[in-house]
Amino acid sequence: MFYRQGFAIYEGEMLLTLNFPNPNQTGMFLLNSILYICVFIVSGRDLINKKKLYLLILFGLVLLLIAVSQLLFMTGCRSSFMALALFLLMVIIDYLSKGGFVIKKWMAILIAVIPFVFVFFYLYYVDSFSADVSMGVVDAGKSSTTRVPIWRPIVDDFWHYFIIGDYYGISNGTGMSQLHNTHLDVYASYGIVPLILYMRIIYLVIVQSMKIAVCRFQRISLYAFIACIVSCIFEASLVAGSAGMFLLTIGFLALANSPMSRVNG
């Protein structure tokens, strides 16, 4: 009953919104919550010296993770599912390499630019694939091509936005717009120079955070930040206001750059 009123009929399908404007925004907030929980489950031993206390907290966090994960599944937010899968992959690689996995500069560049490049790949090649990535939520307006009508007008009129963007135009003068891709949103709003600066900042914070990471807690926090950036391929809440979403995501950077003296791999 505690979340029953948070459900809404969204494009014909019952999905969890928790009274947010749409289930995708709900999913992004829940994704951040899950990532914070996972950071402390995976690397909380770096913070807590007493083993019994750590195990007690771990038990509570696992129960919380199960509950929040169920809520995320009810949103049908595929970008959050994708980001969570990437995060888990990086965590597994970190464990298998015993902390030896390092995000190279070329990887950081790829992470920084791939949301923008993906837009063009998606528009021009998605129709060539027969794979269905709707994950059973087609009835909720979440087919494999839901972003085409949103991204196509911007790409078709690419040079119109090149110099200074057209924030007024894409929001129809309301000041409120959501292009469901952070990089495309920045480009269409402000032009190519702010987009390059934005990607440059992402690259620099990843490289610098990796350099100072001396323990698993810092690395896992950085992986959580990267997962959020990759989720922005299909969502723009990180740059489009969205009730302070950027504060939650930047929190992972704060954790990744926090001074640590204890090292557990």
C-alpha cells in the first residue's frame, strides 16, 4: 500500500511513477539509490573497521537493495537497467583483476562522447536490427524506436543549432525541454562549444578520479558515476533540471575523490 498511489497509467501501461512526471524519471532516481546502496555493499569494508557492525549493516543494505530493485523494475526504465548492468560488469572486472583494472584515457574519451555518437547510430541503423529491446513495455510507449521522433528533428536540422543552439526553440518558449539524451540536449540548447566543454569535463573528472583512487570504495564510486553518464544515452535528467538529479550523480564523484587511508584491494 505504501507505493500503490505512486502507480500511473503511462501511455496505456501501468508503471510506477511515485508521483514523478513519468516512470523514466522515477527510474533514474531509483537507479541512483541502488548505486549508492551497491557502493556501500561492495566496498563498505573500507569504511567500517568492526566486522560485526559491517555484517549487520550489510544485511540491512541487501534487504533494502532487493526492495528498491523491485521498484526500479516496476518503472520499466530501460536506460536504468542498462546502466546497472554496466556497473555490475565493472565491479566484477574490478574483483577479478584484484583492483588492477584501470580506466585508460581512451576509455574515458569513449565514455564522454558515446552518448552523442550513439544518437546518430541509433537513428540511421536501429531499423536495420531485428532485435527487440522493448523489454515487454511496448504498450507503455517504450518500443525500440521511441527516441526517433524526439531526436530526428534535431539531427535533420543539425546546423541550425551548431553555433549557439536554440534553447528557446526546442522548448517552444517555455524554458522546459527534455531531449532524452544529455549530449543532444546540451548541443541543441547551447551549441557545439558548450557540448565540447561538457564532454571535456566528463573526460577530465574520470581520468583524475581514477588517478587518485587508492581503494575499492573510491573505484566503485567512480564506476557508479560512469554508469549514470552512460544511462544519459536515453535520458537528459542530468542536465535538464529534474529535481536535482545532478546532485545525486555528482555525489558519486565526491565519494570517488574523498580522502581514504584504508585500502582493501
